[in-house]
Amino acid sequence: QVQLVESGGGLVQAGGSLRLSCAASRRGRTFSTYAMGWFRQAPGKERDFVAACNWSGYNAYYADSVKGRFTISRDNAKNTVYLQMNSLKPEDTAVYYCAADTTNSGNYYYKSQYNYWGQGTQVTVSS
């Protein structure tokens, strides 16, 4: 069992930055053994892939819409994954969710491969 708690969302002006954090519970599966991802969902839309990394954080994957602006990283000693978001745009407005793939399926882009989810944190970018 893995519990995930996101934080760091908020209201920011276009062009600004935010850093999201996702802390995993220290009980259950060892954090450093599974992949992590970030997804987002805007009102009335599907939950879309944003970024993911493998267990070490060495390999990272991004949606085209955030490449060059967002960076995923993880600190396995702190059981935490981060999403640094720079040059934010109004279209980045959404609820952001972190997710864990404890099966290490390698299918980072597909939300169906993630078996644990956080509750989400709202990110609002004003124009």
C-alpha cells in the first residue's frame, strides 16, 4: 500500500513558477523501487500525462506541452517526488496528481499503469 500526498499548488501569474511536491508514505513498498508520475486534469477534460521518472529519477519523460518548462525529480531519501514548473501558462491550469507505478511497467505515459494516486493539488495560472 502506498499513500501519496501532494502539496505546493496555488495561484500564479503567467510566466511564473511553482514547485509541486508529492510525499509517499514510509510504510509499505520502498519508495526507491518504483516509478512516479505527474498527471493533470482541467475541468471537463481527461486526466493527462505531464511527466514521469523511473525509480532512480535518472530517466525522465515529459508531455510535449511541458517539455523545456517542467522538470520532474525525486529524492528517494525523503520519499518525495517534485515537479518544478516554470514559464507557466494559463493552459497549465488544472488539478495536478502524482501517481505511483509499483509494477514498474515502463508505460510511463498511460494513467492506467499507475496503481496509486494522490488527492490532487490545484494549480491556477492567471493571464
